[in-house]
Amino acid sequence: MGEHPSPGPAVAACAEAERIEELEPEAEEQLPAAPEDCDPGNTGYISTGKFRSLLESHSSKLDPHKREVLLALADSHADGQICYQDFVNLMSNKRSNSFRQAILQGNRRLSSKALLEEKGLSLSQRLIRHVAYETLPREIDRKWYYDSYTCCPPPWFMITVTLLEVAFFLYNGVSLGQFVLQVTHPRYLKNSLVYHPQLRAQAWRYLTYILMHAGIEHLGLNVVLQLLVGVPLEMVHGATRIGLVYVAGVVAGSLAVSVADMTAPVVGSSGGVYALVSAHLANIVMNWSGMKCQFKLLRMAVALICMSMEFGRAVWLRFHPSAYPPCPHPSFVAHLGGVAVGITLGVVVLRNYEQRLQDQSLWWIFVAMYTVFVLFAIFWNIFAYTLLDLKLPPPP
């Protein structure tokens, strides 16, 4: 199961149990009151027989899905001993990689009754179950998420970003008197939020361009994808992780344009949206047999068609005669930057539900790659325009 705990593990476990009691009102009922009775030698381990006895005595106070996981934990130990700290980690909703492996290698089948088969659920419970099946490939993770999710905090990040994008679009639509293909309006690029190569020294533009969209058709698809894909992912993985993938896609998008399409401006949240959607689709493909979402092949096809149509619209717009020559229309390369982030950093995030990313070697490899790209793009923006003697369009 891993390395032995430090000296006095039973005492440390008791202290941890007291901390859990502050976080979870029912923790005192769910944890054994006197671990010293089960572990008189303070080894940090208890026998599977005593562990099963504890489960039987506390079975009425445990979540049914947690009880299944605990039984699987007991069955996975051929040596007849269980680390008490793993039990504490389970009850405090903090699982380690070694604990996950013990569960997955257990002799007992976890899914004696699939979460999908449970009846009599409320509307909110059915919603949480639906989100679990939409995003998680393992039944143990789906049950764990179903038991642990409290909607506190709610998925605020994606909702806040979407509301800001809609609000800025409506404001621009009123001020410009145009909602369809706003990007063709002569005053559109004068907005201080748009990324423009002549104004690349204004660092905020590498992020704020997501608040500007080419038109209602551009905004509409991005908002739909953000809400249908981004919100469920945030409910499962949290605002920090999903926000990290989204912002990384946004920054990669603008930097990719500054390197590969050096004379073009950038607008729209497609970099962040494509990072999330690409990560989600790649996670489904990599865990195809485990993903139990309905009509997954059809829905993947629809998502890919929508993304392709949006990308095709962006390519067409980029090479369409500009409404404000010599400055071209906004670039489509930000979409590709978002996809690159999604199939690297994004996949690692979505594949490690409830696991510490810093413990994943692949995570650090992709972080290093992303960091190298960002540093390269920064130096490129400082020196390349002068070295290449590139003639940029005048600032708006």
C-alpha cells in the first residue's frame, strides 16, 4: 500500500479524525472512536477482520457508496492489514494514488448496483448523476462524486465568464449599432480589449480579447459550448482546474497568433472554449469503454461538426476582404492554440479526478512544454518583428 506512517501513526490519525469532525458533522459517527483498541502497537495498520467489524457496526451511518469502497479496500489487501491513514483519507474525501490502486485492484466488484440503476432520486440528484456520467469514466469515481458533491461553491467561473462575454457583446452591439458581423464595423478594432499586433506591448490584450466577438454567430456557439461542456466539467473538477485550462487556452491562442499570423488581430473566446472541448472529447476517446454518457458517438460527431463550422467561419473571415484595410480581419490561429492546450494540459486534468496534479509526471512535462512555448512567444514578440523587418498595419 505504500510507505509506513511516521512514528505514532495512531495518535496522528486520531488528530486527523478530530480535524475531520470539524469539517464533517457526521465524521465522529463514521470514524472508529478508539483506534488504539484496533492498533495497540501504534503501527498504523489494523487487521481486515477488525476493519470489517467496524464497518458492520457503523454501516447504518455510512453512505452506501462509501461502504462499497471500504469493502473493496478490505478485499484488496491479501496481507490482512489496512493502513488506518487510508481510512482517514477516505472519510475526509482525500484519496491518494496508492489508495486508488488498492480500490481498482480489489477482488470485490464495486458496481454491485450501478449508480444509473438507482431509483427515487430527486431532480437535483438526477442532475448530479447525469453530470457524473457525462464526465467521469469509472463507476467508483461517479459514485464518489455523487456522494461528495454539495454545489458549494457552484460552477461560478464558467458562468461569470459567459455573462461577461454576453454583456460586452450587447454593449458593443448598442454602441456600434450592429450585432451581426460586428467585426466589419470600422470602429470595431478601436476597442482597447482587442489584441492588435501593433499594440502587443499592452499585455492585458492577450487575455481581454475573449470579451470581444466577431458577431452574434461567433458568440452564440462559444456560449453554448462553454455552458454545455464547461459548466459540467467545473462541477466535477472545480473552478481552479477548469479555469486553469481555460485561461491557458486563451493565452496560448493569442500567443500562437502573434507567432504564426503576425499581422492579424484576435477576438473571441475560442482559444479557451476549444481547450475545454478538445480535452473533454479526447478524454472520452481515451476512456471510450468506461464513458457511459448516452449517444456519445452522435454527440461527439455533432460537437466536431459545430467546431469545424466555427473554425471554417473563422478561416473564411480571416481571408475575406477587410473592412478596414490594410489591417486584416481577426485570425483563426487562436482556435489551434486552444486545441493544443486541450489535448495536453487539459487531458491530464480531466484524467486525474481527485488526484494531485503535482504528483503526475505527465503534468510536469506538459507544464514545461507550455512554459517553453510562452517564453519563446515572448521573445518572438520582442525581437522577431524587427529582425524580419515586418510591416505591420497601423494601430486602430
